[in-house]
Amino acid sequence: MLFLKHLWRLLKETVQFARQNKAWWIVPLVLMLLLLGLVVVAVINGAPFIYTLF
């Protein structure tokens, strides 16, 4: 739960920084990096189950 709290805080601070500095290109970049991280974690956790299919 603490991890999600820190992640939410990071997203809020990123949006706040983008709003203050008019750097809106940062928001999609951070979201894509988070999505990529989520995909990597999903693939790593799902890899052992692929072997049971074959």
C-alpha cells in the first residue's frame, strides 16, 4: 500500500510540475513509462505459466 501512496504522490507532483512550467510533454512520457513498467512486471510474473501450456 505504501508503494501506491508514493506512486500517486509522484504522479501528482509530475502534473503539478508540468502545470507550473508549461511542460505538458512530461505527463504522457511518465504515463508511458509507468505502463511499460506494468507490462514488464506482468510478463515476468506470467512467464512460468507459459510452460504449462506446452
